Amino acid sequence: MRKSWVFISIVFFAITTPSCGKKEEAVIEKPTPVQGVKIETIRSSPVTEDYEAVGTIRSKTITVLSSKTVGNILAVHVREGDRVRTGQLLIEIDDRDTRAQLQKAQAGLREVQDAQEEIAQNIRAAESAGEAAEAGRSLALSTFNRYKALLEQKSVSPQEFDEVQAKLKVAEAEVDRAGRVLQALKAKKNQVLAKTDQVKADITSAQVYVGYSRILSPMDGIVTSKQAEVGLLAAPGVPLLTLEDNFHYRLEVSVEDSMIRRIRPAMPVWVVIDALGPQEFSRRVTEIVPASDPGSRSSTVKIDLFDDKGKIGSPPGLRSGLYGRARFSIGQREAIQIPQKAVLQKGQLVGVLTVDPSNTVQMRLIKTGKPSGDRVEVLAGLKDGDRIIVEGLEKAKEGDRVQ
């Protein structure tokens, strides 16, 4: 590997250094001391180890609206992209059949209410008749007891006693009949009350079905899809509109199974939505789906882009389907970082000017990694203790000596 880097360095030097014949060789043999350059000694330092996952923006709540009744669509009051509020009228469906059922149920209620009033009047009359029969029975019983005593004293004839006894039996029969009539009326009243409850339930059901003809928005959001058109037949289970909550968006990213153990709920994460520019948003992991996708060997991590407690909404301009990236800080490691201004690039080759122990400038090819502020990580080509020129690069070239 070291030989490969040396070979590439020679090629890089050959490309970048103009040929000047013997005069150039004389300059290399006697390099001119260079002043005004700044040299930095390479030292490894702890850097944050990041893991980046990509995913898609989705709304936390997506609702597909369909009809709960069958009928032709009379009006559609929204279009795709419209913002809607909770309770807003979205679609109207023909409700003539359900309104006819409602009117029939209401007529039935009036009928049973009339029957209930009639039975109440009959019950009051039967109670009065029962009271009169009970009074007649009491009078007949008192007369019977008196005539019984007179009969024992031989003061009345047996025929007179028999007449009084017959009147008592008639009075008792009348009391019994009045009681049966009252019980029958009360039973009929209970039937009418049950019928009333049934009719009221029918009215409630009809009113509910009438309400189904007006489809209202269940939430604040935006219309993302519309299948409903005036004149089409709406039926249960057939999608008409799709709404999504445009305030509560989340980023769902796929994390490799080998890395998922290093991701924890509530851990900080930096989010970048390319459609919104390079700005990073600081958020936290909301949910880690416990099941892994066997096809991609990854798990889904959900990151809310809003905070209801902190009254922070999703960044403006979001919509479902946008591409997003999440950067997780999963630990620290030792790495070499150098100023980005110390890096020279010629085509696909990247290098730095190093200073050896004899203060001679040499070109060294390097392999860079992720930038961090004004510094960039060096993955290969440098080691601890190496010295590089970080300022005044335009003043030096390979073979020069520095003071």
C-alpha cells in the first residue's frame, strides 16, 4: 500500500510540475528557502462517529374517507391540494331514500304517541270504574252482613236475603272485571311504550343515515387525493378522498440491522430535507419499529419533525413523499483532521504539501473523508507526527526548503 501511494505521488508530481529541462533540475538541486508559510503537526483527535440513514417524509395521520351509505354524489366542495378544517363539509350525497325512511319513522312516532295518550285515558277511566266497583262491593258486603244478622233473628225472609247475597256477588264480579280491564290496559300501555322506544330508535338510525349523506372533515389537514366526482355512485368502502395532517410530519428512515442496536428512542438526530435546502433540523428519535424487513435487512426508525409540547410545527414546505436524511451520533473515535485550505486537488487526485525532518517540501497524496466545519478528515496518506503546510501553499512546491 505504501508503495502504491509513493507511485501515485510521483505521478501526481509529474502531472502538476512543469518540465523545465536542465534549468529545472538545477533549481531542484538547489532549492530556494521558502518563507511565509504556516506548518501544522498532525495529531489524532476524538471525532464524533456519525451514521446516516435515508428515508421518506410521511404524515403522522392519513385518513381515507368513504361513504357509509349508497347514493349518487351531488356535490364535491374540495380539490386536491385544498386545506380543510375539522367539521368542514367536503361531499354531499343524495339522501332522498334515507329522508323518506326518516319521515316514515317520524310518522310512526306520532302514531304511537297518539295510541299512548288514548291508552292513558282508558287507564284513567278503568281506574275510576274500579273505584266505583269497589265502592259498590263494599256497600253490597255491608248490606249482606246486616241481612245475615236479620235472617238469624227471623226479621227478614230468605228471599230478601238471597237478593242481597246475589247483589254482593254481582258487585264482587264487577270489581274483578274492572281489575282485569285495568291490567289489560296496562299491558297494552307497556306494548305501546316498547313500540315507542323502537320507533325512536328507528328515527335515530334514520337521522344517522341522513347524516352520512354529508361527509365532513375529521381533522385539520390537506386533500392529497380525490376520487369523488359529481354523479358517481358512492358506496361503503369505496375511497372518495384522502386527507393527511399537514402539521404533523415525520421522517421514516431505514437503518441497517447491524446498526439498529446503536439507535435508541429519544436520542438526538440531525435531519436534512434536500427539497428544503442544506439546513439541518435537530430532532429526536420517536419510535423504532420492532420488526425488521427481511428483504432489505433493515428496520424503520421514525423521527417526528414536530413537537406538540414545545409548540414546534413541522418545517414549512414539507409534504409526503419527500426525500430526507437522518444523521445519528453513535459514538466517538480517533481520527486525523486537517484544515480544508491545506488540501490540493488536481483532477481526481487529492494531496497535501508535507515537510520532512530536513524541512524539505514533499507532495503527499491523501484520501479524505467527511468534512467537519473548516476541517476535513484524512482516511489515508497521513499519520501522527507528520507536518503539513496549511497556509502559504502558493509559495511552496515540492523540493523547496522552508525556514
